[in-house]
Amino acid sequence: MKTHTCLIVSACLAQPVWALFPLLDHIDLRTTYRSATQDWKWELVTAEEDADPAQAYFPARDAEYPDGEKDYRPPGSEWDFLGAGEGEPLWIYVESGDAYSWLGFDNTSAGLQDPVNFTLAGVTGPAGGHFALYRVIGGMPVVFMSTADGISAADLFPKPAGHHHLNWSFTRRGMWAVDLKVSGTRTGGNRPTVAGPTDTARLFFAIGEKAEWRARNFDTATVMDESVAGDLTDPDHDGWPNLLEYAFGGNPRQNGLKRSGTQTSAAPVQGMGQNQEAVYPSITFYQMKDAGAAGIRYAVEWQSGLETSGWAEGGSIHLIENVDAKWERVTVRDSQPAGAGKRFCRIRVEALPQP
């Protein structure tokens, strides 16, 4: 008797209940100095609500303007501060009013003199990436912060009176954290504000669909931690690393691979597919319709044994079932019919490399 086994190799993950939420449209960063307690209050102010920066993120779409925030480094040495070579991609939260996630600085709070100083305290993001904060006047950049030459006291935005929007530029897709430190001078005696732990806040930026998934599923304490939120980690020890939870539509806050918001299994399923007179081993799985935009690639691989080498991508699409605007359920059958020998199958999911 011949047996036909389908082996699924993949990776997925889990996460805390309290995740970050996205902020869109017009957003202002407001800092208020509370002299009674000698500390700072940070808020993200929108038309509908005021949010704690520790609970929110700013999304960016991985598509070219105007459908997304992707742009390209222009020629000229004046743009070297961006940290990208000429023609290389950038993702920019622009200063203009039609931005998707339009982040700016609010009016100076009562009790403070202008300028209020914001310095760059740190940046965490994809390897090799750079961040810059600048504005463009008369076609020329005015640079306030740039990590292309490291981080120093010169990375400073002295916010003048009024309300200001700038360009926030990043050279890589992915999850970013930008730490800003605020200081100022109080009115009535020109006394400086007191430094303390509340003078620094972290802002989260999620560029691309994969980074957004990470932001929506992890909280401020874990979203930048590769040992928890990284592609290959499995913090809930259910056998499904984060990358596979993402690829198959799982919920990393729920033990086991379940479709997000449901009790339906998202795990691939082995089976048999009929084609004319023959029956073929098959594998059925959920996949995103636009995997490239999602930052991943699916590959169905087959071989006659379980050796590390020898896996070959192949098979034929037997059936595609529409799930919704984003997802479909695909059945791929082997090129060899059942009875032709022992066969094994696996699904390989790869994160696409940075540009």
C-alpha cells in the first residue's frame, strides 16, 4: 500500500491583547509642560480624538505617489542627507495637506516661550535604513534631523510659533520608531523646563502592509522587539511563527492558526484533486491576492523524500476560491498522480528583500 503525505513547513506568531492603532489624515503632535508636577504630557491630536503616542502608529502605503507614500531620491548633493542614493526609493510622510497620515507639530502650549526644541534621541528601524526630518523651501531642503551622518545634538527642530508640518522620510519599508526629546523655556522668569523621563516620547511609523500587520498586532513594549515581533519568532509557542500567521491570515493573539476574528482554521490542508481520470495529491491554503504588495512570496514545493535538498517548486493550480477583496483560497495539485510513488509537499513563505 502506497502512502501520500503532505508536509507543511511554515512560520507564524502570537501577541499581546493591546496593540497599536492607526492614525490618518491631519495629526498634530502636542507637548504640554505641567509646571506643578514638572513633567511633560505628549498627545497626538486629530479631528476626532486625542491619542497617546504609545498607543498609535502612522501608516504609509508602499505605492508611488499619489496612491502611496513611495518616492525616489532626486539628483544633487543637497539631498545626501536622506541617506539614499540617487534614484533609490524613499517613503515620505509629506508636509503638504493631502498626506495620507499627515503628521505635524501643534501650536506652542500656554506657559512656554518659542521656540520649543525637539531633538532626535534615537531611531529604530530596518537594518541599513535612515530617517530624516526636513522641509522644502523654494525647491531646496532645510534639514532638521538626519541619521545619514549619525545622531547628535545638531539633529534639532526648534519649533517656532504656530503650527508646522514637515517631511518625515524613511529609506526602508518596515516598522520604525523615532524617539523625540522636548525642551523649552517657561514664561514668567525665563526658567528652563525640567528634564525628566517624560521629556522623551516614541513615535511609531509602519511602512507597507506587512509593517502595518505588525503594528496592529503588537503593543508599544513589543512591536520593535525582534525576539517577540520578528518574522521567525513564535512567542506563544504554538508552532506558527509570525511570518506564517501573516501569510495565512492568522491572528497572533490567538493560540493556534485561526483566521483573524474567527474560529476557522487558517492552516493549509492536504487532500486529493481529480483531473480527468487521474487523482493527484493536493494542498489547499489561504493566500493574499497581491502577495508582492504584501511584501511576501508563496511557493508550493514537492519532492519524494524529506531531505533538506531536492525540493522543487511546481504543481498546477486546481482551484481558486474567492474569500474577499484581499484573500483567496488556492488548491495546488502535484504534477505526479497518486500511486506514482511517495510524495511530500511544503509551502515556503518568503519575506521579500528590501529594495
